[in-house]
Amino acid sequence: MTLDFSILFRFEHALLLGLWTTLKLTAICIVLGCSLGFLVGLARTSGNIGLRAISGIYVEFFRGTPVLIQLFWIFFCLPLVLGVELSNLTSGIIALALYMGAITSETFRASLKAIGPEQFDACVALGLPQNTQVLNVILPQAVLRAVPTLLSNCVSLFKESALVSAVGMADLMFVGQNISSSTARPVEVLTVVALIYFVIAFPLTRAVSVIESRILRKLAI
């Protein structure tokens, strides 16, 4: 078999559009998932037994089931339950944001536990309102400690986003599959698609260790 990668230049625009869709979906789900993860992390460290139980069930369910099954259930079953129609974009955002929220909540929970009790005592002594404590004192410290793991979670989400192609969303993977089918060149097309994912994900994974070492030095000061 003779490989011919030049054929992909005919589909450069389509691949770029697919990549843009993937990046846009990933960015939206990162913002929603991290916000949800922080709130769930707070619930997991709360003194309220009910909040801890509910948040714990949510986390264990979404961490313990395949993301593809979650995506299929939201796309095919949730509309039947709610009686509304969900687009593949909406379904993808819901599924990936819920998954991201579950995995980042554990990251935030660990970083929240690393915050010394004197920080909370100081907030109480100063009479700071609850929302001020969370937004101005707890959140910045929790995010700083969680950044390296959060970046790893973001890279994982970027790769997991390829699953939305299974529900017909025109992301990079979906576009690549269509091109490989129409050209009968799966080796060239899927190899290039894999390389695109790698070129974006690999520098981020290498950056994690650098950022982690800098943050550790900063916390040690």
C-alpha cells in the first residue's frame, strides 16, 4: 500500500473547522466543569452529611462509569425523560461538563484540605461573609494548589472530547472519520488526526511538571 498524505491538503479547511469545534467544546466544558467541581469539592468537605452524601454519589457515579455511556444516555435517554429535544452539542456539553466536574471535584477537595485551619479561623475572626470567604480567601488558594492536576484534567478532557463524534457532532474526530470514509484513506487521515491531538496535548502535559515545580516553590516560601 502506497501512502499519500498530500490528499489531506484538499480537506485542510474541514479539519481546521473540526479542530475549532473540538477546542471550543473543550473550553466550554472546562469552564463549566471546573466551576461545578469547585462547588462539589466544597460540598465534599462540608460538615453537612446530606451534602457530602449527595456529592459523593455524583462523583463516584461519573468517575465509575464510561464517559461514552454517559454521553449516550444524555443524548438518547434524557430527552425522553425530560420531554425536550437536545442537540448533539448540548448533549456533549452536559456529558463532558458533568464528567469534568466529577474528576476536578476530587482535585479541589484535596487542595481544600491542604488549606490550613488558621485561614478559616482568620475569616471568622474578621467577620467575613461566607461568599467573601469562599471567593477571596478559599478559592484563590485552592486553585493555586490544584493547578497542576487541573491542567492534567483539562488535557484528559481534550482527548475524551473525541467521543462526541459518536453522536454526530462535527468535531475533529468526526470530520476525520468522514474524510477517511470518502477517500478510502483511513491510514493517512486518522494518522494526521492523531498527530493533531498529540501536537496540542503533548506540550500541555510537559508544561504541567514545570508549573507544578514552580507552584511548589512558591508555596514553600
